[in-house]
Amino acid sequence: MNGGMLVFHNGSDTSYANHSKNLTSMSSATAAITLRFLGQGASATATSTDAVVLTITAGKEEEVMEFLSQNMAAPRRGMLVVADDQNSLYSHDNITAVDSISVDNGAGTFKNVIPATFTTADTGGIVNRIIVTNAQSGSEVVVSGVTGADSTIHLPASPIDGCNFRFTCLIASADDTITITAGGVATAFYGVSQQAAVAIEHTGTTSAVIADDDFKLGDWFQCTYMGAKWHITGQFDTATSMAVS
């Protein structure tokens, strides 16, 4: 490939650029295209692979893949901004977002960490609410602020299969509930969590709720979207901490 630099910006102020000659493959799934690049950790003895996942209008994956292939193969100097969530600029009308950026640093793999509190509007712009997006999939959301009222966590309302988040408590919640849904509407969950060394099975179609004062230091739960439901697992120090209805 003779193209120039390819640039991607997602909605969480994370950017990625690599030369088109380092593109090793593209693959599609429903409403998504994954681009894989030789990463900065690549060497003669080990190969590092970075990945950028683009959100694509369903049914247009093949069209966008052919567009990208043609543009990356064409002689080009300079750069091509493939997708820019910050400014809503996309090189093709059917590219709608940068779903995720994964950088393989060669010697180790690092998880994206999102500091989040309930008492200020720092994560999603609404007080007493943490909002995560498809573009932040794979992140560790570290809850580092005490609740100031009954609070909510909004998972993506239109998730892509495999979308996942882990929420870890750094500062214990106060006497307030934490309700987890996808975008604030009724949400299907299933899974198992450990609560005070007891395995609790979860199934429901409304929400997952952490009870008053029951999100303790070190507690965690993970949500992964698969097959039209969120698989929820976790570990809590206190019995009956989380309930799914």
C-alpha cells in the first residue's frame, strides 16, 4: 500500500494514527469493521497488533470496506482522517463512530482506565450518573466518588455484541442506591455474582440495582453485551448487595 497516515479520533479524547502500509487486515461484523495494524511493539521476534473498530451503518459494511481498501491503496501523501467523533467528521457517510481503539504496547497490555464519580457531572455530563459509550468498550471504570443521592449507571443504549465494561469501587457509596440500565430503559441482564462468598444467580428484564451503602472499596462488577442481553458478573463484600429484576 502506498497511502499516507490514517487518523482516528474517538469520543473519549483518545486518538490513533498509523501508516496505511502497516494495515494487516480488515474484517467485518454486523455494524462494525475492525482494522488491524502492526503496532509500535512490533519487532523481528515479536509482532504487536493494534486494532481500531469502526461503527458502520448496518448493511453497509461491504461498501465501507471497499471504500477504505481503495483509499488506502491509492498513492497518497499526508493523511486521511478516517473517523473523528470529536467533530463528527467521517470519510464515508456510513461510518458513524470509532467504537474502540486498542493499542498493543508489545511488552504488556494496558487497560483504558476511566475515573468516574457520582457527585459531579464528569462522566456523561449529568450529576449522579455515570454514562459509558460503545467507544469506551473494554475500559475499567474506577468509581472514585461517594454517591450524593440515588444514582444511575447508563450502559450504551445501542450496544454492539462484545461491548464490555468493568466497574470497580475505589470510594464506598453512601446511603444511596445505584441502578444500572442501558440508557435508562428496561434492560435484560443475566449472570452470577459472588456476594459475601455466596453465589447469586441473576436474571431479569428491568435493571440491576446495588443496594444502599453496598458498593464497598474493592467491590467490582462487569457487564458484557451478548445476544441482546447484558451478562453481568461481580464480587461484593456484602450479602445481597446487587439484585437484578
